[in-house]
Amino acid sequence: MSDHMVISLLRIAVSAAWLAVAPGCCYHAVKPLPKGLSYRSEALPASDVRFLCDQTRLDDAGARQIDQCIFDEAFALIGRAARLVVVDMFLFNEFLGAGPPPSRRLCEELTSALIARKRAVPGLRAVLITDPVNTVYGGLEAGHLRRLKEAGVEVVITRLDRLRDSNTTWSSVWRLLFKPWGNSSEGGWMANPFGTGEVTLRSWLTLFNFKANHRKVVLADAGGELTALVTSANPHDGSSAHSNVGVVFSGPAARSLLETEQAVLNFSGGQTPALRESLAGPAGASPDPASTNAVRVQVVTEEAIADAAEVLIGGTRAGDALDVVMFYLADRGIVRALKAAAHRGVAVRVVLDPNKDAFGREKNGMPNRQVARELVAAGASVRWAVTSGEQMHAKMLLAKRADGTADWLVGSANFTRRNVRDYNLETDVQVSGHADTPVLAAVAASVERLWTNAGGRTFTTGYETFRDDSGWRAFRCRVQEATGLCTW
């Protein structure tokens, strides 16, 4: 066979492969989502709505100080559960990467809390939903997940293949050539990308799909009432020093949130009966508006989060104020809305992580430094979180209006294409009410502390500290965001 014929056959083979891949590439980027995703509830009454904040900071001597309450609240909720507890957490493992020893063993703490409560209340239905990253996509046995199963906890690994592909360039090839082979926790020979142990090549190939169940939710009943915790924090040892935020609430809004978790169970092979059937009695009466100061909570997931953010930002006018505290900010729709708000005369303040630390590894500052440049040019004010190995991992938006009302959007979602455009699974809630309501006043006070470094404590530094004027990096950032060829 001549060289010419060989080259021709290779060309035909490559063309045939891409013709096979192309339809899947398009379909899996836009395919219908499983029922119940991209959900928006009504603005529902809620009671006992509280702001939670884990804050890592530098004191006046330059020493790192850590103040935490989010997982203490989660463990308290689990410890009171009578009939039902549902935990949906993204990073739930002991992996440290190249980072230092953890400040807390959150993985073991959560595992022990669930097992202890299940043993104390044998009739309790305990459900854990998590992401396959915690088994390195099936390439490593997770001992804590095995212990939970043995204790009677329902452990559900999210079926990420049912979600849309954000990194279509790679995922279309993976679905065709590698997905059919599955994975195994035996026989791995490659280094674990997240910690110790060895995993298969198939684990690495799956990792490059860059998709996740990124939710961070705890739901538990006590005294016939369901209480919810929605947060940006992970029960992950390597993340245990991160700064995070969260919100706790009870009432009809918590029941609505339960339905969004049922949706994940439905497409991931969770057990029956439905979660709501594990709760005793009806949903109960709405909280007395006088007792809650008319606070209402709206549950939003996936792209409904972007819709909520754009509506909040777009509804502000001169004399209003917007505060953003965010780990990753890159979604073009939200960035455009923030720039337009600044042009309208809205006081836009943004606190961002400098994107320099990731579990002992140094990052290149994307995407926040590139987006910060745009925002400052539009008239917004930007400050950087001061970090020393950990991350400023909060994700929230606060809109304060001249008429005295406020809205607070908080939860798991970074403001990036992958997080809020129907690729990842995400959960946020929007808390609405008068700005002087205790929970909204507490959020505003927390942002003010970050912005002003109140009390001699160092939380943030000025824009110039991490300013990046590189046009090339800005171009790369835009391309990576648009194509999904990035981890954010």
C-alpha cells in the first residue's frame, strides 16, 4: 500500500471519528435537563433566618485567625433530626493536595455526625448526595462513604453524565471513546490528582469533563419543622480554613428546597419513597409576618441563579448599592449587568479572591483579575481578599435600595458560565425584606467589615495589589470561559 493511500485512509478515519463525535458534541451541550433542575420557587415565608459566616483573617500582628460556625450549625441540625436528614455536598473527602495540614477534619466530623444520629434514631431516614469527585470518578474507594452505607445512610453518587457538557471539545470524545469502559477502584497506577493513592487513567480522563454537583445543602427536621442550611462551604479537609458564608431558615421555603434535592435523587437512582413522605404531617402554617419582619426566601438552582442575579442587578438605580463577595466572577451576562449598574450611578463594590492559592499550588489569577480590570474601568470599586494559603470562598450578592429594601443572593454558585448556565448543579437562595431586618443587617455589616478592615483586622487589600493589565491573559480568560476549557 502506498504512502498516499495510507494518508488517505487516515484522513477518512479521522473525518469519520469527528463526524461521529460532532452530533453528540452539539446535543450534550444543549440537551434537556433532568426534571426539576433550573428551579425557581415563589418567594416564600421563612422563620429563624440567620446569616452564617466562616472568616479567616489576619490580626493586627499579621497572624492568621479563623472564626467558624457553618459546620457547627450543620452538625447541630443533624444532631436534632428526628425523621429526615438530607446532606448534599460537593467536596466531601480528606484530600489535601499539596496543602498544609487542615485546620479541621471536616470529612470525619460530618461522617461521624451522620453515623451517630442514625444509630441514636434508627428510624431516621438519612440521605447523603455527593459528587463522584470524592471517589476520583470511581477510581478510588472512599472509606468514609463505605462506613456511611454500612451504618444505614443512603449514599447517592450524582450521575453527572445526565447533565449538559460545558467542555464539549473534550466531553464529546470522552462519551464516545472512554465512558463505555466505566471505571474501577482496583488496578490504578496513576497519581491521585487530589491527594494520596493511585487511580486509573479513566479517572483522569473523566476529570477533564469539568462538571460537578456543586451544591452545599443540609436539610433536617426537628419538632415537626424542616430547617435548611444553604452554604458555600464544603466538608473537605483541604478547604477547612476557607472563608465562607451561609444561611439557615425554616418554614415553607425549606420544604421547597427539599423538592430540589428530590430532583437529583430522581435522576441519580436514589431510593424511594419520596423525601417528603419521610416528614410527619402537612407543611404547616406560614410564619407570622410580624415575627419574621416579612422576610421571604426564594430557592433558585442552576441557571435560575443567573436570572435572579441579573434581575437584582438590573433593578438597581442611582442611589442604590450593590455588594458582591465572590470566589470566581466571570459570567459575561452578570459582568455586563454589573458594569451597566456602575454606569447608571449605582454604588458597586466587589470583593474578590485573588485566585492565587489552590491547595498548596499557585494559580495564575484567572478569572478574577481580568474581570476586575473591566469592572474598575466601568466605575465599580474592587478590593481583594487577603489570603494566606486558604481561599475567600464566599459567593453572595447584596442589593440595597434607597427605599430601605434589600435582597441577598447566597449559596454554592460562583458567578461563572459553568456554575450558573445549566451545567453544574447549584443551589442558592434569595432572601428579601427590609434592610434593617436582622439577617439582612448582619449581611451588610459583614460586607462593611470586609471593605473597611474594621477593628484592626485585615480582610482585604486595594485593587492595585493584584492588578493585571495583560491583554493576552484577558483574551485567554474570555476564550476559556466561553469554551469551558478551564476549571472555573
